[in-house]
Amino acid sequence: MKIALVDDQVDELERLFTILHKELPTAKYFTFSSGEEFLETWSEGAYDLVVLDVFMDGMLGIEVARTVRDTDMDVRIVFCTTSNEFASESYEVGANYYLHKPISETSVGRMLKMIRLDHYEVNRFIRLADGQRVVLRNVIYTEYYNHLIIVHCKNGQDIQTRMSQTDWETILSEHSYFYSSSKGIVVNFHEIVKQENGMFLMSDGAQVPISRRKTKDALEAYASFRFEMMRKE
């Protein structure tokens, strides 16, 4: 999960980061001191959550949000402010929450419950170069064969796309529940039923090999994933 924090007040930015990191320690955080700086990195799907200060030097938060919504209607947007002055405009850009300053652990916790990041995660998708859409949590495992990536999905309908394994793994590396267990194979930790005899047994009954040289790392990564899932329950 990638979270962008945009505020021109350094102390407020640091406080927001500290509180959010305590709530979502595995997320990747990116901080920006202006809307212009943030928009230099912006593209559809770049972030899962954007927290914008409303009143900043240069572009106001509401102006930044309008630019974001021009290309991405799914990303969660939260305004952080001391005033309700732009409350009506926040509806215009589909803001998901209004976080009032001074922020606290309680208010941030309430915000995270309201914006349903867990729901967003389940429905997150990527768009392939050929236009196909892949819902990441529907992926069981993938394999590389004859210059094709074959994506085995929970609906039983495989997706094929022409791409190198290196490029595919780079895309999936943004999401910690994907792991390359052996050459040309990537598994979704959510879809592992059990591990035995050098194999991951997947939810569709497939037995996916674990490379001998990766065995220790693979089992540690899977154990860490399971621990994190139990911590969230």
C-alpha cells in the first residue's frame, strides 16, 4: 500500500506520518511539501491514499485533488485542515474524509475505518499494456512460458499477456503478498493452502514448486505474511 502525505508544514507532516505509520506499519509512505511537488510524481494508480492539506502555499489541496480526479476516480483522498471552508468543494472531487487538525491517533484511526482501505485493497487492479484488467486479489499464481505471462485466476479464467518475467515481477513487487517462489513463478500468499515437500499447495489445487535456493527465504516471507494477517484480525 502506497500513501502520499502532502503538507507545507513540516511538523504537521511529521506528526501525520508518525501516527499513520503506527496504524499501517507495512505501507510505503511518500511525503511532499507542496501540491506541485506531489503532482510531479502523480499518475493513475501511483498511490492508494492521498492525504492533502487544504491550505498550502501555491496550489491549494482542493486544486491538487481536482487534478488527481482527472485521471483516477478510485484513489482515496483525505483532506487535512483546520477549517470547513472547502467542505462543499470536497464533495465535488469525491473526497473520502475530512481530517481536522490538530490530528490525533483517535481521529486517524476513525478515518482509516471510514475510508475502508481494506475494501480498496481487495478490489485493486492493474491495467496491462494490452488493455486487459487484472484484479490482483483474484490472482492465484502466475507462470512464464514462451514469452507469455499466464495469470491463473480464482474465476478459473486464465489471462495471458506478452511480457517479460522481469517486468511482471517489477509490477507485482509493489504488493507484498506476491512472491517469486521459483524461476518464472509468482504466487499470491493469500491463496496458499499449505506448504509441504518443497511445494506451495494453492487454492485451486495446483502444486507450485519452491526453488531449493529460495526455500529459507520463501518460508520466512510466507510466515511474516501470515503473522501480519493475524495481527490485523
